[in-house]
Amino acid sequence: MSSDISSPEERKEFVKYLKLLCLKSTQLIVQGRLGKTISTESIVSQKNAMINLTVKDYPEIEKEARAAIRDGIPNKERSYVIEISLRTSDADSLVLEVWSIGLTNKCENKRDHETMHYPMSHLLKSLLCLSRVTPAYKLSRKQGNEYVICYRVYMGEINLSGLGEGFKVLRVGSAGTHWGTITMSAAYRTTENLHVSTKGISPKVGIPFVVKTDHFSSGPRPHVSSPARPCHTLQSRLRTFSDASDGMQPSTESSSPPYNVFNTAFSVSPAGNFIEKDGNKVMFTVGTPPGGNPRCSVSSPALARMQRLNITEKNNFHSSNNGERSHTDFYKAHWSPDKSQFNTGASAPNSGFTGHLNSRRDFADLKKDRRVSFPSTNFLKEPLSNNRKPLKVVKPNEQVISGTTFWHWDATSTSTVSPKPVPHISPQFVSNSEVEKKSNSPVSSPLVCTPPGLMTGAFVLGCKTAQRAKETLEAAEISSLPFRDLLKPIHGNESPDDESSQSSTSLESDEKSNKDRFAEGRRKSSDSSSSLSLTGSTGTLNNENLQKHPDDFVLVDLKPAFARDDSIKDLGTFYRECENVPELIMFENHGGSETDETLHDLTKQLEDYEKDMHDFDQFVSELCA
Amino acid sequence: MFKKKYLLLKFFQKADQHKTLQQTRMNANSYNVEILVERSQVEEAVLGIFHTILLHRTTGKFHYHTEKERFYSVGTVGTDDVDCEFLNFTYVRVASKVLDSMIRKQIVDFCEQLQQKTNNNLSMGTITLEFYQKRRSRWPFNDECVPWEIWNIQVTERVLATESERNIVKETTGSKLGDKVISVVEAVGRHDFVPKMPAQADLPLVFETSLLDVQPYLFKIYFNFGNIGFSHTGSNKASSVGSTVRKIFRNTLTL
């Protein structure tokens, strides 16, 4: 730096302009991430304007920026850095952009006619234009309840590790001075390496499990002078939307915004080892951030987290909902914001975690990472490292002695479904209470096969659902054919009417017997709309039909899908009506009790017509003549 | 006779200006930007690029010191974020309605004429934003306009039939336009040549002083159609001017 050429006054002016550049740059960048369009007015007569660009100064941003440059201006060893990151409601963050202002040793020939005013203004205009081009700007326009955009200002080395791989570098501009060249540049995550989507799941309030205050470790982060702060908190957003002016209230630094619980899917760069090539995503269940801790670092071992969760709330793994949440916490423990990727992965099928986790990274590789220790695939075997309390898993034929019981699904002990005789289902996993009851009795043999279409699911043991399932299965074992108990076997002591009904040759001889039979059938029939079929010389009962055809399908109760469960009306009625021959109208009037008489009348009428046939023929011939 | 000499003098003046103009255009910083957009996106795409350039070529209003004319203060330039309707893109423009209307009028004319020259759902045209400064000339010569920076936007317009295609293009064109803006900002920041800050008397020679709120450099917009290249490569016009002058000489001498 050729500081000897310039006077102290010029040096002072240079420092002043450089600080102003840092402050105004921070304002422009952060305001551009508020999530709305920014408009400023041209001021014709602006006194003491050091730059010819109208920039509003938000107090909170000003405060952060001044704190960062308190110790001096950027130089060749350290730069002024503005980091833009995305933060979800569970305090997970993703670095999107890193803007930096630095001073190089290279001294360009400063144009004599130019003051610092013009190049500084030019740099800020370029910054303003380019801040609308990066993908983070579009994300910031869509921020809302799902995520917010945060900013962090510090002086030090530029840390690009949070951007992952494949980030792009953008040169904003440079300005030559006698003391070096001021350079402004940006590194941003591209759209190919960034995708944030939200699921439209109704938000849930509250966390069913207890999260301790040290849920997230508060370890120091490199080059951090202040934690990442949201560009626009929910509260201030609501206030600002209601106000006409664009005034951002100084937000409270302690409390974090009240986020709702929802599911967010991230997919980061291919460097994340847990992401499969087919693009399967990891699902989070986002909860209310604990304790208002604004820091985003998550570095606690997954195992310690699991221990804390399991020791305090051992019943959490029973319900299916909590089962899904448990493995999301499990993954949250591995999320490293520094690397923007997961440190470990889980083999979902083997470990039994249901959901969307599809990493196939071997545990053998993960165990090498002592910082994040993680149990192997078979939970039953290896002890857990870095644990404060040993986890103990109940094996079959093993009594629970003491300690914490950890339920999980062990896929190695299950087998495929077998449709043939189902043995007694023995639960693979037991709770403490059940083990105490059965402490003297050995645990039954492992599950060999399960009824068709039914597998004992994870986290089902010990609850009512399992008991019901067990009872249902046992009941199903009794009879192999459905509705078999409804079919009565054919016995020899059936009513004598069956034998006589088939051998009758004339209606008159069996009139009485048929009448009695019909009356009896009517009384016996529970369905008033059921019809009596006239088959040959006799009317048979439904039961008789069933008895003669025991293998026929018996309609017990018709329950049509998507319809009312009312067998008396609609489809059930129609089915029963169509099942047998419909009753003739002439018989309906008499209620079916005088069918024989009606038939006799018909015969008599026919005889009478035959007698008068000659007279009818004469009458017709007279009409035709 | 005097009338003919006067006319001859005028022709020489125009020829000289044209030649000078060609030379100065060839010496001016020329930047070419090519864009391929759908018909409805032409106006917004050109506006986005032109406003980005103009933002860097616009200052606040100068207020010279009454006693010391070398000293002046500069007003500040406001900005507006503009969301494009047919593009997934946001650009920044100078907060001046008059300036916006000045360039929008020219761009709309360009778009309308470009649409009329569609052939097989495709049309091409070049719209140019030229920054110049005036040089005072002695009577009877007029002040000559010397361009110092030329931005040529070669627009290839295509007509899409379905709305789904337009939606796809809306996304892709926005990102491509962003890349163009990055290139434009990088080019503008090279500081190859920028006119010196003038004295109060010469302010109208460098800046557009008709606007009340901001003060851009003197600029003009013109356009042409077809795939004829960019405007500063007009060597054919110089030869035609020379032949015209020769004809005038011959005609004058024959009289």
C-alpha cells in the first residue's frame, strides 16, 4: 500500500468511505432479502450525500454492521462478510450466499478526476442489481411460515464451506485506490443445489416429547461475531404489512418466531452422502424451536439424543406418529450446518425406521467418526459409544434386569407371511411392565410366521392394537372358511315337510300342508320383504335352500361400499328382491295366503270360458259380418 | 450560385459528420447482447437490460456552488424493484417516471414493429442504447454528437402456440436474463471510458438535464430490423456518402 503518497486526510476519507460502503452494502443486501420489493425516492437536493444512491437505513441492520466494523476496516487478511442463510422453524439453517468486501494489495491507478464518491456509488449500484439476480432473492420473496432468511455480519475470513459444492462466484465490482483495490464479490448456491419445498400438512402445535434445554449444543462456531438473525421476523412482518411506510421495527433478539410444525423436504448438493442418486429426500418434522436459542448449530451425537428421548419418555415409540418423529430427531442430530450435509446416515430398512430415510451408507463408515457416534445396524449387539447410560435391548428368551428399555424394530427376526396354520404370535419386544409380569416365564419362541397379510408392525408392542390384532388372529385361526358358523349342518331330524314337499303331485292334495308350510315360513322369515318362491309344487323356505345347498353363498348382510349401512333399504332390498322370483301381483293382494284358491279360481274360470266358447265365436262372427 | 455553394457546404458538413460519426462509433465502447425471447417477453427483457445500464449511467442532480463553479453537490438516485409479468425476473430501475417513459416509448415502438416483421413465427431486430456527448462546433456547423458507449441488444423473437410452452419459457428466460444482467454489470464496471464531470456551462453537453429528479448521461435509442448485424459496422454507408459527394462536385462544376 502506498500510503506515503497520500495525505492523512485522504487516508481518513478513504477509511470513512470504506466503512460507509460496508454499512450501505449490508443495508442493500439485507433489505433485498426482506421478501418484498424495495422502492426509494430520488432526492434532488441531498446535503452531504457521500453517495448518489438513496439507501434507507434500518436501525437493526445498522447496529449489526457497525458492530462488525468496530475493530477496523477490511484489509488483506480479513474481509467484511455478509452471510445470507435460510432457516427453518426448527433452527436448521442452510447458507445461501456469502457477500464479501475486501481490500487487496494491488494498487490501481486512481483517476485524478474521480473522488471516492463515484466508484463507491457505482459499486453499490452494481450490488443492488446483482442482489436481485441470485436464487436467494427468489427464495426470500417466498419466505413465510415455513422458513425465513437470516443474515449474519462479521469481519474475518470468508467461510464458503456452508455453500456446499457447485456454488458460483459473482464479481460485483472493484474500485482502485491508493491504498489498494476494493473488491466486492459474492458466492452463492445455485438453483441446482438448492431446493426447498414444503408439504401441505396441517400444522401441529406442541411437541409430544420432552426436549431438554441442551438439545442443541452451543458449541462455538468459527468466525462468528453474531448469530444469524432473521431478516424479517414474523412479528415484524405482520407489523410492516399493516403499515404504509416501510419501517422495520427493531426486532427482539431473544425470542425466536413462533413457528408451526410441518414437514419440510430438503435436497442439498450431491455431496451429501445420505442422498441417493434417485433423489430421495429426507423428511423432517419441524417443531417449535426450544428455548429461543438462535444458534443453528446442531452437533450432538445422535445416540445421546436417542438416550435422552428414550430415558425420559419410553412410551414415545409406541405410537406410529411418534415413531416417525423419533427418526426425524435422529436425523436432526446428524445435521451439520457447517457442512450442510448429514454426517451420518441410517439404513432405514435394517434399522426399522419407517419413513422416507433412504440412505444406505454403512454404519461401519459412520463408526469411524468419533464425533458423531452411532450404533451399528444391529442394535442388539454392539454397545453404544459415548453414551451416558447404556441402552439395553431385550432379546428373546432374555429377562430384563434393569436399565432403560429401548424398543425398536429388528427386521432380522421377522419372516415372510405364511397363509397356513399360524402359530401363536410371540412379541419380539417387551416393555418393562410386561417383562416384570413374565419375568419367571420364558419368552416364547420367536415369531416364525404371521397370518396372511398381517405383520406385526414397529412400535406396536404392548398396546391395545396389538392385543386386538392378536385376538382377531386367534379367532381367525378357528375357522378356515369365512361365515362357516352361519351355515348349519344337514341333520336327519329336520322337519318332515321336506320329504313331503318333493313328492307331492297335485296342488289340492298338498294344499293344507303347503299352507302350513308357508305360514311357518312367513313366521320364520325375519325379512318382511323376502319373497316365497313357487318352485314346482311347493314353496320352500330359505333355510331349506341353504340346507340343500350348503356350499352356496349366503348373504348375511349386504354392506355396499360408500352407501348407508342399512340392509333394509336400497341395495340390500333390491338384492333380496332379485334373489328370488318376484311375487306375482295377484298374490300380493291376498298376502300370499290364498294362492291355492286363486289357482283354483283360475282353473274354474278357464273351464267356464271353454263352455261359453261357442257363444263367443258366434258373437265375433256377427260383429265381423 | 451562392445557393449552390451553400447547399454544397451543407453536404460536406453532413458527410463530415457522418464520417466522424462512423469513426467515433467504431472507437466507442460497444457491447452486444443477444437475447431469445417469446413475443410477450420482449418489452420486459429489453426494459430490464436498459434500466440496469441506465442505473449505472445516471447520477443525482448536480447543484453547483454559486461562487465556485468547480464545486458541486450531487443529489441521490432512488430505485424501484420491478417484477416482470411475463418473466420470472426482477430488475432495478431508476425511480424516475419521466426517464422510464422515455425509454419505454421507444421500446414499445420497437416491439410493435418487430411483431409486424414476423416470418415463420420468428423475427429479429436490434435495439441500441447509445450514450453520447456533444461537442460544440463553430457556426454554421451544429454540435456533433459523439457516442462513447453503445449497447446493442439483438432480439430474436419467437411466437409460441401453447400456454404451457410459454410457462416453461417464462422460467428459463428469467434465469438467462439474469446471466445477461450479470454480464452487463460486469461490463459497465470496467470503467473503460466515462466522460469527465463537466463544468456547469458544459453540463448539457454530457448529461440529460431535462429531467427534474435525476440526471442520466445523454443517450438515445434507435433500432433496426433483420439480421443485418450491429449498427456500428456500417462501412457501406461511408462509401455511399463518398460517391454522393463526387456526384455533387460533378454537378456543381458542370453548372
